[in-house]
Amino acid sequence: MSLPTDLKYTEEHEWLAERDDVVRVGVTPYAANALGDIVYVDLPEVGKQITSGEACGELESTKSVSDLYAPATGEVTAVNEAVIDDPAQVNADPFGEGWLLEMRVSEYGKLLDSTQYAELTGE
């Protein structure tokens, strides 16, 4: 799968898409594939302040449990209830319907462009 060039990425395999005054966050196909079939998603509550680089949720698969790291510092403005009800969407459409949360950013962490992320993952 080719990486969208209009997104930013983290070394922890999250992606960010700017949407007006908030950013939408999800995990990359690389992360989804490494985890295997995702069966449970735990996301932060709307209104919660999260800090760049710190765990803010979990993704549980048939193989393991992995932390979801905040790609930026700010306030959670929305969570994708559809992936809580059907976590398989994260595997099926990680850049689309499998998004995880939206947040209002006060400070960005270290972000990569698509070329840098591709080099990191070898894709």
C-alpha cells in the first residue's frame, strides 16, 4: 500500500491528517499488519488532555496488546465509535474508516513525511 503524501507520520506508526482546526489520528497499515487482527480498541475520552509520546490508548489483537501513543499534545475532540464497535476496521481501512481519534493540537511531537516514514519501515 502506498503512503498518502498529505499525511504526517510518527516513529510509533501513527498517522495525522489535518482537518480544519483539528487533526485526525490513526495507525498505519504497517502497524495494523504487525499487530494482526485487531479485536479490541481502547481510546481516550473526549475532552482528555494527551501528551505527545505518551500512551493514550491500546490496540489489542489476537497476537498482543500494543499502546497507542499520542502523536501530539492537545485535547481529544472525538473518538471513532465505529472502531470501538468493530475493531477490524483498523485492519481493513487504516487510512479511512479505521481512524481512531481527533484532537485539537497545542504542540506537535516529532513527525515524519511519507518519504521519511517509508524509509523507517522499509516500504
